[in-house]
Amino acid sequence: MAAVSPNRSRDHNIAAEDLDGHALDVIQKLNDAGFDAYLVGGCVRDALCGVTPKDFDVATNAKPEEVRALFRRSRLVGRRFPIAHVRYGRNLIEVSTFRQAKHDHIETNAQGLIVKDRAFGDMADDAFRRDFSVNALYFDVNSNEIIDYVGGIEDVAAKRLRFIGDPQERLAEDPVRLLRAMRFAAKLDFTIDPQILNHIEDTAERLEEIPKARLFDEFLKLFLTGHAAPVWLSLKDTPLIRSLFPSCNPDSDLVLDAMRNTDERIAEDMPVTPGFLLAVLLWDDFQARQREQNPDNTPGRAYELAMDTFAIQQQHISLPRRFTLFAREVWQLQTRLEARQPRHINRVVSHKRFRAAFDFLVLRGAHNNKLRNCGEWWQTFQDADQAERKKMIDSIPKGGGKRRRRSRGGKNNNQASANELRSDYNSGFNK
């Protein structure tokens, strides 16, 4: 590409004390080895917006193998374009080599999706290869200057998300960029360029080409970084929801409540888990499948059949087993929490998923008086001492449940059915 002169600015609010010491150490070591190195991307963008950056990335003219040789605790990752991860304890600094802008060095499939990108260039090349203008800002810690080739400084000031280059082409290269646009807009209260939004329908279909594991990573970034509610509100009425969660009811009050609850927990530095959100997002579908089961099936068998909910979801986003098991146990405990059978109370409270299941019940109770009362009972029980708990259990009416009808097969078949049910039930807790 032709030589481009950047805009260099010292008119910014980035303070040295707000920068990550490990990222500065990486830059220093690269400089000492004779390489150029700069802070780049989201950390510069967020700092300019007055948001404390969580991640600090470095861009350099050093090749990935040269970065790897300089840092003992580093490794190369990435299939399309190799980058280095330099680790400092739990902190990780991503170091990428300047990419080349010329497209004849980039391999794409028939639809334009980038499948291989291993051509290196200079800073100007690299700037024009980045997705949004506000993500293509470089900060030189030595001169205290922001380096801008693409008008990113103006777009930050205007609170505007704009692609570098043609939106259709950039989305063809990587459809996930539209999800990133939704996330950045929610996080920073930016507006998205209408030319980007014009391609939502086509891009939603193109998400099927993206590896399911990568979409799970995007799911985490969308909903577990403190801005789940505004992201959900921007996504729920678009075709993107069909591509991500085809079985979810986008108008569910339960989902929006869960997103807000997640944001509150993150703001208060409380733990969150993808398993809980998966339980909420797929709850309506799970319930519908249970209602559709043949009444001759045992409850345990009906439950196993309802796991088709996860099978459908796995076709769109790869769900790690530990999170599907989490959601499954939260679902299964709902029946026990609602029933409040005296002989099961203490066992339910001691279950490892009790707290999550209780939180789920409280969310459901926000729109159901019966469940709200049930949730209040469990809250009182948790706050009570042992003597008060015993009184609460003893006060529960006895024999409220319906007697199980004996099947035509007689006592032996009834016993076999009971054993099958017990086996199915226990498998849900112990897997």
C-alpha cells in the first residue's frame, strides 16, 4: 500500500500510572532487543473513553518466533495468524506482529472468510488490517503519543463504531466482527455505523461457518464481562439470536432478569458461571420438551429425553460438559425446591448446586407469586438456626403428594420402574 502519514497526538488522557506494568515490561524488552513495540487496540480505546482497561495488547515488528525467543514464559497460539502469549503469573500479555495489508497474501474460502493469514508488514499495514477504527490506535509509551492512521481518535470522540474499509467485505472475512460490534457498543455506549447493521441477516447465516468453540468464547465475552443486559437487548430482536440460541425465547423476562443479575454480580465482584446463564437461556425449551413427553415415560426418562435441548444447542455453540452438567443439576433441583418434601430438605440444602438452584428459583419467582413464596421459604430456612429449621420442616403438611399408580405389570414391574427412576435421578447428580 502507498505510504500513509499517521496523525500523532499527545492530546489524550492516558496516564502512565494507569498502564499495565507487565505490558510495559514486554515493550521495554522488545525495545532493548532492537524492535519497535506499542500498546494497541482495546486498551488504548478504553483508556481514551475513561474506562479502565482489563487487557493490554502489544503490537511489534518482531516476528512471533523472535518474541517467543525473548520471553521464557511465552507460547505461540493461533492457526490463522500466529501471535505470542507472554505470561506473568495469572496476567497474560498478547503480543502480535504487524500484519500485511495486501490481500494477495491472505487465504480465504469461497465466501471470503479468512482461513490463513501469515504475511507480516509494518505499522501502517497493520492499522488498515484491524476491524474497527477505534481498535486501530497505537500508543507509544516512549513518546507519549497516540498514533492514528484511520481516524480512530475522531470516532472515539464521536462515540462511533466504524469498520476500516468496506463493511460487507470485512464481515465476509470474519462474521464474528458483528458480535464484537454489538459488545463494544453496549460496553462503551457507542453507536454502530448503519452500513454495518445493513448486513445483519447475511452475517447471521455466515456465523454457521465459525468454529463452535470460538462462538462459545464470544458467548463468554458477550454475557460475562459486565454488560450482558444491554448486549442482550441489542441482540434479541435480530437474526443473530437464531444463529446463537435457536431454542431460546428472546422475549423471556427470565432471560433479561438473569442478564441484569449477572451484570450486578460482576459489578460487585461476585462469582458468575456460564452454566447458570445456559440454564436460563434454555429453560423454556427444556420445559416445553418435558411437557411433550409421552406420559408413560417415567419422570427420570422424560428428563433424559429433554436433554435434547443441549443437543440442539451444541449444533450452534460448543458447550463444555461441565457447564451443561451445571445447568442440568440446576434444572433438576427446581422440582425438589418447589416440592419441599420434609425428608429431602436437608439433602437438597447440602447439594453442591443448591445455591445456584435457589437463585434460579428466585429469578423465576419474580413473575410467579407461588414460586416467590417458595423462594422466601427457602431464604428463611437458610437464615435459620438448626432448631428453627427443624420447626420449619415439621410444620410442612404431611402426605400432600399423589400416590403413585401401580402399573399393570404388578409389584415386580413397579419395583423395576422405581429402580430405573432412582438410577436416572442419581445419574443426573453424580455425573
